[in-house]
Amino acid sequence: MRTDDFWAVIGRATADRPATPAEVAKRAAADLATCEPEEIVAWARHLDKVMVASGTEDLWAAAYLIHGGCTEEGFDNFRGWLIAHGRETVARSVKSPDDLAEMPAVRAASENGAVFEAEEVLSIAAEAYRQATGSELPPGETAAIRPDAADLWDFDNEEEMQKRLPRLSALFLEPPE
């Protein structure tokens, strides 16, 4: 599956109407369910590639900062939320996680404590495959979709956080007294 074809499914799910990540997942699964089973499997494998490419240490640090902590599952679901916002959002966030500070929802989260997770986006292919075939999506190769938590820099080190993610730090860390 081509990258453009993968993102077209997400694009059609958000076209011409605002949508929550849950709505994006529902629409995308319904759209993908109209494809041949092999195409659904190919879409799932491409999602794995997106997860691998977005599994960066500094993006995880950004999710940690925004949420006030972030488990492995939370990081995966955070990236599901990013995927629901489309190709450009994912690409920009991977290239420069600190750019998340420019998203209105993220800025608002610094005051309202919102958590950005969309596990359902990560299940689009599985749901589409069930709708199309009545069966479970065949398992793929298990890829490392995030760094090992034991190898991460200390996300509780505020000095390092401010150095790596200055704009997000300004929003989410308490100013020094």
C-alpha cells in the first residue's frame, strides 16, 4: 500500500466535517471495510510503519509532558490521536514534537488537563477486517513501535525537558520560583 493511499482513508474520514478521533476511526473503518481483505491487511501493515516512524523518544517526552506522565500504551494511544488529525500533523509532530505547542487543543490542555488518546484509531484495520470478512485481522510481524522505556532519557528532568521541548515546557511545567 502506498503512503498516499493509507492517508487517503484518514482524509476521507475527516473531509468536510469536524470529527472526534472516535468518529474518524468509525468512518475510516467503514470506508476501509469496502476494500478487499488484502488491502485492509496492507493498510494495517502501513499503520505499523507509521507507528514505528512516530515512535521517537522526544515525541514520547512531549506526550509525557502534555499528559503529566505517559505509559507505553498511553504513548501508542497518543499517536492514535495524532493520526486522527492527519498526515501533516503526524509528520510535523515527529519532525519537531515541540510544534505540538501550537495546536489549539494542546494549548487548551495546559489549562484544562485534557488527555489526547485514541486507541480506536489504532483498531481501524481490525474493525474494518471484521466488518468485511467476519474474521479477525491476521497477525502481522511484531515491530518495535516505540523505544524501550528503560532506555529513555529522564522525562522528569525538567532542565532536559526545557532544553528539548521549550515551548511545551513553558505551557506544562511550573515556572521556577
